[in-house]
Amino acid sequence: MLALHLLLLAILQGITELFPISSLGHSILVPAIFQWPIDREAPWFLPYIVLLHLGTAAALFVYFWRDWFALLGGTWKAHGNLNNPDARLFWLLVVGTIPAGILGLLLEHKIRALFGGFLVAAVFLIINGIILLIGDSLKQRVARHEITSMGWSRAVGIGCAQALALIPGISRSGVTLVAGVWSGLDYAASARFSFLLATPIIGAAGLLEVPKLFKHQAVIPEGLMLTLLLGALLAGIFAWLSTWFLMKYFKRHEMAALRPFGIYCLVAGVVALLIHYA
């Protein structure tokens, strides 16, 4: 039974990490509501979460490998010259990554300790829904432009928004999508920038935790290692499928693309509170 729920958690992680509905919030709310027999304090649980994040990061790299090849190759050939579109986008991503990287290293554990409960996750999931609905209203007001014409301050703003995902219930992709729309990008361009921006952050966060994976390897119950590795694979597969779906979705929707996700977060947060405190 434990193995089944760990695999379900992997699928949940793979989907909600990219959908703008908060993977961290769902990983707290869903197991608690359905009483999954997963001990989050077990010494092997953190290594498992590390594996899931590495699977998600790998999926993003696989999906966007052409983009990264073009960005890195273009930057190299242009010697970093900002007149080159690939080089400029690369440096915009670097600038956008810095805020979340710094805040994550300095404050992640403090924020998780302060905001890690069920009530906070449910409330912030509702707030996430409100943010997404506001994002749809911004879409109608700001001028459209290409990613490479975006200013540096707006790239930093999107990066700062990404740092809000340290709070359970706030979606990394959701807040960066809204920040991208606020900066003047359309849905598809904002989604592309959001996913490219998330790739090094998710990957780096996972790699930084790899030593803990080896540290706790001895305490992983016998026979569970295969389940953990399969979970990482499932997280990667569903993350790739989620990215594929969302990129198609945002290309096809010119208006109100975030509304369904916003309504879902509002309803899910309220229902979670009603079930938990009924």
C-alpha cells in the first residue's frame, strides 16, 4: 500500500509542478485529506522528494533541449553580445533566476517551517487562485511584446515572483505566468519563459539535495528503492506530458487561459478547508 501511494505522489508531483496549481500545496493537502500512509518525517522521504524533483527537471530539459541548445550555442557564438536574440534571452533567464536562487538558499527551510501546515497550504492555494484570476485581467490591459524585448527589471520581477513558490499553495508556474503577462508577454511566451526559468532552479535544488540522498540510502526500507526510482521516472513522464499539454494549451488560448486553473484553486482550497475542519 505504501508503494502505491508513493507512486501516486510521484504522479501528483509531475503534474502539479508545471500546472499552475502548486505542487507543494497538493503534496501537503492530498495525502492529508485521503490519509495516505506516508510518513513525511521518515529519513528516506526527503531523498524521495529529491528524486521526484530531479525527474521533473530532467523532463523540462528533455522538452526544451532545442531551446537550451540554441540559447547556449547562440550565446557562445555571439560571445554574450546582447544584440544576439539567443544571448539576450539567455541573460534574461540568468537575471530572472538570481532572486529565487538567493532566497531559496537563504530562506527555504525557514519558510517551509513557518508555512508548512495544512491550513496555510489551503489558504495560500485560494490566494494562488485569486492571483491567476488577476493575471487574466492583466492580459487584457498590457501591451504585447516578444520575450527578447523584455526589460531587465521585468525579468527580475518574474524571478522574484518565482520565489513566492517557496510558500506551500503558491504555484511557481502560476506566479511566473502572471508576472510574465504583467510584463507584456502573451500566454505562450510567458509559459515558455516560465518553464525555461524553472528548469535550472528545480534542477539545482535537486542536485543540492543529492548528498542527503546518499546519506539516507542505508535507512531506505528493503525493497522500497525500486519504488522510489520508479516514482522519479513517473514524475518525469508526467512532467513532460504536462509541459507538452500546457504549451499547446497556452498557444491556443488568447483570453482567460488562467481562469480554469484559478477557479480550480479557489474551489480546491475551500473544499480542503471544509473537509479538514468539518
